[in-house]
Amino acid sequence: MSLSGVRILHIVDSLDRGGLEHVVCDLSVEQLRRGCDVSVYCLHTPGSLAAGLAASGVRVVCGRKRSGADLRVMLQLRRLMQGSGPALFHAHSMMPNYYACAARLLGGLSITVVNTRHDMGSTRPGDRREKLYRLSIPLTRLAVMVSQGVRDHFVGA
């Protein structure tokens, strides 16, 4: 299957050092090597891995999300993915997923949203971020949990 020309926007909280962030960097560089148009969008701050990723040819955009729901970030995500050709939002964990889904809905975009859940999320009952994530799942084409423990936590919560 040729990936040439596919537009992929990875959405993360930031590119600070960590397992999730290294996976996103490695995946983005490989997708770029295979001919994809790849960008990484950091909701908050770029983080320590952003400069190295940008140096490898992957565009890194930072939203500098404000506290609470930030419509500006949703509109920026929408603008980044407008255009022609197949497009994919790859959201990594909770907040990036519900922002990807909201941007898709706001823009009326025919973009596929996939999610990789890298962590257990909150253990607090009624956590707002967890509720928003669960509300976004029906708008997500595919959700992958990185371990059986993460899956069990999500299904059992």
C-alpha cells in the first residue's frame, strides 16, 4: 500500500521527553520517509523533542492551548487539515482525541480520526477529560490501547 501523498497530522499534548513522544517522533519520521505529508501538532508547548523532529523534516506546530476549552486550537487544527487528498488525524491519548474530533466536526472535514491511548488516564471518578474522551470515541474510526492494562482500565471504568 502506497502512503505517498497521505496527509497525517499527529496531535499530542507536547513533545516533552517520554515514551509517547518518542513513538510519535519515530512514527512521523518513518511516515515522512514513505512519502506522507506529516506534521505534528502540540496542543500546549513544543517540548524538548520538537527541534530534533523539525530538523528531520517533520513540520511541528504549537497551539499554546489556553486553560479550558480553546476554540482557537480547534480552528487551527481545522485549518491545518483543509485541502485536498486523503487526510488523517492521529490523536495520541485523551485530550488530543477530543480536540481532533471537535476540529473535524467544526470544519465539516471528511478526515479519519484514529487514536492511540498511551496511558490509563485519570483514576478520579467523573474526571472531565475522561468523560470528553469517552464522548469522542464514537467519532473515532479506530482506537488502539497500548497494553492490555490500558484496555482493561478503559473498558472497566
